[in-house]
Amino acid sequence: MSGPLPQHRSALTSLAVVTVLSLAATACSSSTADSAGGSTPHSGGHLTFALASDPICVDPQQAGNNDAIYPARQLVDSLTDQDPGTGKIVPWLAKSWKVSGDAREFTFNLREGVTFSDGTPVNAGSVKSNFDGIIGLGAEAVLGSSYLAGYKGTTVVDEYTAKVTFSTPNAQFLQASSTFTLGLLAESTVKLPAAERCTDNLVGSGPFTLTDYTQNRSVEEKRRAGYDWGSSLWSRKGPAYLERLSFKVIPESGVRTGSLRSGQIDAIGGVAPQDEEGLKGAGFALRSRANPGLPFALSANVARPITKDIKVRQAIQKALDRQEIVDTVLSASYKPATSSLASTTGDYTDLGDRLGHDAAGAEELLEGAGWRTGSDGIRTKNGRKLALKVVWASNFGPNQTALELIQQQLKKVGIQVSLQSSTIGDYVALRQKGDYDLSWGNSTRVDPDILRTGFSGKLLNFGHLSDGELDTLLEKQASASDPDRRAAYVAQAQKIVVDKAYQIPVFELTTVLGLSEKVHDLDFEASSRLQFHDTWLS
């Protein structure tokens, strides 16, 4: 099948092979004009956007956090796009596509006349070199590798027709083709080693080009003249309105907010919860959207002596008071997690009744597992303290405060927690090393296959999981071409992750932006990331 689909169902509605409507027939707008004071959209201007952390790497095929994705997304186009309101998959670089009945083959018919910023053409060979290259990046392309799991190769049928083939059914791939991760880069970039394409040498076909990246300071981009192949969701045809984009790194939330108030910055990401009302009262516009994917959670490393015990993990699950964390640390823009998937993710199942605060139940589980309360209030067993190490990255402002409250809540039931912070760049290495009991973080994606990325024993498997039942369900949902069957597999997988407490979900991430009155039409894409093509300044 092909064409538009609801967000909460697979992008495959039948076993029949159907061709999507042409690009011209599906053109629509993802935003409405946000004119103020009689202003109308016009070209020009230099928008400055404040990031909460250094991107580290702005290669879209390697980028893994919002502060990297915001600038990276502007450099590349994707084969398809996804409507953030309906979840429908619509044309972008591909004007049409076909999906085989068993979801093993995806044939994309590309637009002609598209070029990378170095002048080379975007064609079927580009699709092949990019997807082959992502497989070659391996662990450096965490998301892309999972999206292309089972990849057999890409056949160049003709100059503008590419057939992507998988060894097993891959129901999530059509949605994946809309992501920044599978955005296309020129051969001059693809052929480079991963380390040489993080801060320079990035050549895409997108509406902006990279002009400079100074680590811990800024990412600079300029409008690409002649750009004329944007997503069918965009209201403006042709080049972007903005002439230049600057992404300034300002880690301190108070400084970001102050810079917006003073006019030094036009827009900020990661508005601190405590600053929301003040900005709103001062006349600044706030834009927010809940992130789909995995909520902020503690994920267990089951290879460790203590967290391999399911009763300990379940006790942690019960000991947490999620509502208190949201009320104390966050704002009304956020809500407690109610499943192993965020509620805006496809095929989400509400498991909130299994995630209630029950301190007495937590203590009962720990007592049953042989953990006795010591004189200092911390439980012990066979001379060993119930002490856990949590690793986390400083890429989201409230992380530390939330974890300190979690630390207090767990101490009340006799669990001692130590917190080890790191930069986002070091966080993955820490998880790979495995010297921790619980890791703190989230991951954003609209498609529920993000569960497989996070919890499959056959992929990265940072948690050292070995659960045959879960792996089978995750593989079945990835290959199920029937949307109802896929939804059933996803529901079962969510329950296992929660019931066995492989993940202890805490709250759902919401992306909150602060905008000056002169910023218009800065909107979210389906994954709650940002697209600046239609944005303009008054």
C-alpha cells in the first residue's frame, strides 16, 4: 500500500500493492499564517535560536538529541514526510511509492531536477549510497541502523526509481523514510568516515546549508538559493524565507530566557518549566508539543547483581510518585508517563493503572526479596547495601532536579541512589561500558518500533536483556503488515516492558519553545522536532 495513514496505525493498510497519489495531488500545509500587526510573510532576515546544549554532531544520520537535530534537519530532505496532525505519510523527494504485500520491498519514484548543494543530482543512486552508508556507520547511526534492520540492499531500477529490499517484513520503514535520520546526503559526505562529517563536510539537498560550526558556541546556516523541492506539507514553495539561521549554545536556562527577553535571541528551545508563566506574562509566545516515543524513564541494566532481580525493579516502579515529580519539578505542559510509550506514539496502550504510587507495595516486594532495613534506613542483604548507580546526561534542564526527587522517593523505601552525570556525547559510551544499574533518558519517534530500538536483545541492548517472548513480539510488530495485528503485538510488548520493569517510565517529554513576537510559522514536525523552511520574521 501507499499514501496517507493515521499515526496510530502502521503505514501498511493492506497486502495489495498500490501506488500513492502524485506529489501535486497531495500538496497541503502544515501551518497557517501567523501574521501579526498586518505583517505578511516575506523573504530575508536572520533568526537566532538558542540551544540548551552543544549539538556535538550535526550529521543527521548520526545526530541523537534535539539540540543536534534542530540544525541537522535543515540540511537534508527525506523521501517522504509525515503530517503532524494526521500521521499521514506524504510525498517529499519521492513523488510516489509502492510497498509490496509482504512489506519487504519499497519502491520509490523520485522527483527529477533535485540537487545537493554541491550541484550533484539526487537520484536513485543517492538512495542506495545513503542507505548502504548508514549500515556502514553501524553503532554511530543508532537510529538509522534500527530503521534499516534486515536491509538487503537498494536496487537502482532506473535513474529516478529506487527499490529498497529487506530480508524480512519491515512495516515501520515507510514511516522511517520520513525521518531526518534517513535524510539524504551527497556522495562527498557519505564516503567520509563518521568523525569527519560531524561538524563539517555536510552536503545535503535541504533548504539550508552549513556554513560554520564552532563547538560549544554556535551552528551557522544560510538559505540555499534555487531550492524548489520542499515537502508537500509546506505552505511556501521555493527557497526558505529566512536568509540565515544561527543556533547559539546557551546551557543556562536563565541566560536563555534573559537573552530572549532582551532581544538578543529570537527563539529558545527547552524553556525551563519555572520560566513558562513569566514569558507568557511578558507577551512572548510559547509553543509546545508532546514528544512521541519513549518517555523519560529509568532503564535497567539487568546484567548487574541487584537490578537483575525483577522484584527490585518492580519495587522501584511502585516507589515512584510520578505526579509529585511533575507537580514539583515540571509544569502543566508535562504529564506523568502511563506506559512504556508516550501517549502520542502510534499504538500506545494506557497502562497507568500499573504505574501508581504504592510505597507499601514497594516495601513488601523488597522484604520478600530478602532486603532488610538497616540502621541508616538503607536496606541490606547478605552484607550488601541496596545501592544503585544511575547514569544520566545533562541535555534536558530539569533532569537533575527530577532525579534528585526520585533519589529522595527511593530512599523512603530503603534504596540508596547515586547519580552520575555526563555530557550527551559521553552518555552513550557510559551505557556501552555497562558500569551502572539504571540509565535515565528518553527517545523520540512517532512509530512504536522505538520499543524495538530500546528493548530488543538483538540490537544495541544496553540493558543486556534476554527475553525471548519480548524479542518475538518486537520482531512481529516490525514485520506485521496488518495494522490491527501490529497494534496487538505493540500492546503486548508495552505490558511486558512495564510488568517486568525493564523500564520504569516517569514522565513524558514536552518540547516547549519561547518565541519573540517577530517570529512566525515556526512549527513542529510529526516527531516534535523543528522545520524552519516556512518560518519568517516580521
